Amino acid sequence: SIFLADTSDGAFGTTTVDGAGTTDMGQYSSIAVGTSGAAYISYYDNTTGNKALMYATNVSGSFGTFTVDTTSSADVGLWTSIAVGTSGAAYISYYSDSTHDALMYATNVTGSWGTTTVDNTSDAITGEYSSIAVGTSGAAYISYYNNSASDNLMYATNVSGSFGTTTVDTTGNTGQDTSIAVGTSGAAYISYYD
């Protein structure tokens, strides 16, 4: 199950978001809070027959859940990271092994969910440990790990309209446990484990 713990009433309280009593629901969760105070959560659903990227929000007052990307034959929705833009749209980076072990991107900026393959390097497990940030322009900035023979810290952005990728650090086995932030100028800042 996935839960939300918050102090919106002055002390910690918990709420069941999805999967009451379900053991394989809610892994790889990430949370963002919008300007209205609503919570936006991405997470992995590994329940029987459903390997999915899930999304939940209480923007309407109570939690609603949505399947963003799914397949019954592969893992979709691991290593999720979520950000919320100023418009209230959600942006999610995640790992999928259904598309050649790929870094994936999903957003509902148009009103419905759409997904994009960002990086699916054929000789690597690409997209683990992803982190996403959204700039003031609405562009997405993603840091992630390329688990290949060279084990690199990677960076992707669609600031120019379509996604481009950059290798950031190739020294040893580097780039796990990433976290990214973007400044008002559009500069990206990444922390990571080496």
C-alpha cells in the first residue's frame, strides 16, 4: 500500500492513498506539492498482473489514482520521480524494462497522460535512479544512471523542444542515487553517489 503522512493539521497524520492491504503497491514513490498545497505522487504498482507506473493526487480534495503506463510482461514505473509545474501539470521520470531498459518521461501537461522514451541505449540498463525537475519555462530536466559497461551519470532535458542526453560523469561506477534541481536561470544542479 502507499500512504501519505503530512502535518497539514499541525501534527502528523496518515492517509491511505492506494492499495489498502496490498504488499506490492507503492514502491519507488516520489512526491511533490503544488502551489495549492495538493500532493502529487508517482509510484510503482507490482500487484499480480499489473506492473504499472501510477499517479495519485488530492488536488480535488480526496485522492484519485491513475494508471499512467503499464504492461503485464515487463516492469514499468520503477525509480519514479515527480515534479509539478506552475500550471499544476505533473512531470514524471521513470525506468521501464519494456522498451530496451529505458528512461521514460510522462506528463499530463496537455490534459491527458502522454509518455516518451528519453534514452534507451541498447547495450545498457538506462534510467535507474532518475530524478526530475521542471524549469519556469515548463522544460523537464532529468538526471539518471546508465548501468552499462561504463556506469555513467547521465542528464537529459527537453529545453530545446525534444529530449537530448548528455554524459555528465564517467569516472568509475558513478551516477547512482541522483537528485536534480534547476535554478531560475535554467542551470541544472545534480547531486549523486560515486
